Amino acid sequence: MSQLRANRVAEQMKKELGDIITTKIKDPRVGFVTVTDVEVTGDLQQASVYVSVLGDEDKKRESLLGLAKAKGFIRSEIGKRIRLRKTPELTFAFDEALEHGNHIEAILRDLNK
């Protein structure tokens, strides 16, 4: 598979996952979750879904557990919405980039004082 196709599939999955998580998931553990990035392997067999969660560490952990529990449902919904021969296996992870950026911004603010 070409990397261009994998990127297109990743972008489509990102859009659909955002919609599925906000409208279809009824698990109370899944709080305010935003899909920040999706990386799909070149053979379209696996997809890493990076999410950010609004809240403290406990809320983040609970949201990730809720997403892991709903993984089968989410994968079937993706399969219905995106026409692929085989729907990629999903893995969810936190996107640490936002927290890392906030940490760097705080350091720069302290340096400017």
C-alpha cells in the first residue's frame, strides 16, 4: 500500500472516530475526548488513535478504559462508514503533545520573568 493512501485513510478515520465517540458512545466513563491524530500502518491493518481528554489523571484513565471497552463497537462503526477490505485494529493512547507544549510554554514564561 502507498503511504499516501494510508494517510488518506487515517484522516477519514480521524473524522469518523470523532463523530462516533461524541455521538454514539454512551459509556459514562468516556468524558470529553478529542481525537487528535490517527496513524495507520502501510498495510492498513493497525491504527493508533491518539486522544486528549479534558480532566485530571483519573478522568483520563477512566476515559481510556471506556474507549478500550468500546473498541469492538467503534471498529464495527468504522467498518460501516469507511469502505475497506479489512477494518484496522484500533489501539488508543493519550496524546502527550498538548501537555508537553503547555510545559514548554510555562518554562518560557518563567524565563521571561
